[in-house]
Amino acid sequence: MTHAHDFSDSFAFEATLTVDPAADAVTSAVAHKGLAPAVMLPPNACFAESLEQFSRISAAQKNILIHFWAPPWPLHHHMESRPFADLPEMDVSFRAPDLQATIAATNDELALGLLSALAPAINRAHELCGGKHMRMTLGKLRDRMCPLFHVDRLLLRMICTLRGPGTEWLDDREVQRANLGKGSNAAIVTPGATIYQLGQFQIGLLKGEEFAGSRRRGVVHRSPAVASTSDGRWYFRLDITA
């Protein structure tokens, strides 16, 4: 059976909220600003203040972890000052033991600095799932790559938006999983749901269907819309597979 695709946002949702580590309570002012306090995350989400706390994603009821990463100032300045058209892109697949060699072979100074800064987080993510294969991407988009809410068929994804809007994800309690893959966001998202969104430089660890114990429990997410008035979205993505 085939399904007509409804890529639109013509479904009822309450708000789009970005997790904010500085907000300590849910208030109307916080919600009005589009911020969700880290202490009030949905049950399927957790946050990590350190790489050691990445292990929280291993809990059976969790399928997304948020880490408030801050790039070193020289790197941050370099990323912000380079024109969007000149930002580096790459898409490389390799075996997990070859991570350092893959980073060292990067011939763009900004990409090398960025990947070197992210390497400890990449290694920590790999420790948690033990996958043998990695696919590392620096990508640029000017539109929404994955408009439908979906789950990934892999062990673990690490995502970090460097420019532009971040990945959108859902509270498990507001998802109709039976309707995933049928081409309609309206059928997936419970009316009145909150759409959560990763902020710039926030690292997200997203469990896929192949993570141990996560069959039919991977985090439901999608790419964000990119405003036509912006340069676009620049992001880092790491996919870890068996």
C-alpha cells in the first residue's frame, strides 16, 4: 500500500520549545520565549552536563540526550565569521577505529578544528553503543531535508547544528507510533503536542531502532524548517551503525 505524503505543518501543536539550561522552571514567560527548562524535559529525554553523563541515554526509557556544548572561543569566532557559502562540507564513512586518522586527513582548517573539538564527544557516543561503522557529515541545507517525523534505522545519531535551526523532536507520549512511515505528520503527532527543538551548538544523541532495547522506541524527530530569508543551516552529524 502506498501513502500520500503530507509534509506540511497543518497539524495542531502547542508550541516549539528549545531546551534552555538557564531556565529552572516552567513559566508563561519561559514558554513565551520558546524555551523549555532542562529540569522539565519529557520522560524520554535527558540532559548531560558532561561527557561522563552521556551514559544517561542508555536508560531504557530515554531516547534523546541533550548536551550543552560550547565550542572554544577561537573556533566559535571562526565558525561565525566565515561566509555561509565558504563553510566546509564533507561526507565520509569509515570504521570506528579510524576516527582520528579520518579527522587528521581533513584538509580544511575550520573543519579540522571543529572535528578535533568534537572528537571527545564522538568517542564517548561510540563507547555507548559499540558500533563498528561511522558516517560523519558536515552538511549545508537551505530547505527541510526530512519534513516527516520519523525514527532512524541505526544505533545512535549524534547531531549538532552549527548555524541555523536545530533538529525537532517529540515527547513519546505525544506520538502515534503506529502511523510512522505512512506519510502524514498529522497522523503521527497528537493534537496539542509540543514540538521540542535542539538549539545552536547543543549536541543531541538520538537513539535509533537498532540501539539495544530500542526496537520501536527510537526517538521521533525531523529536520527543521529553514527560513527563506536566512543563509541556511550548517550542521554536524555522526551516524553509528553495527
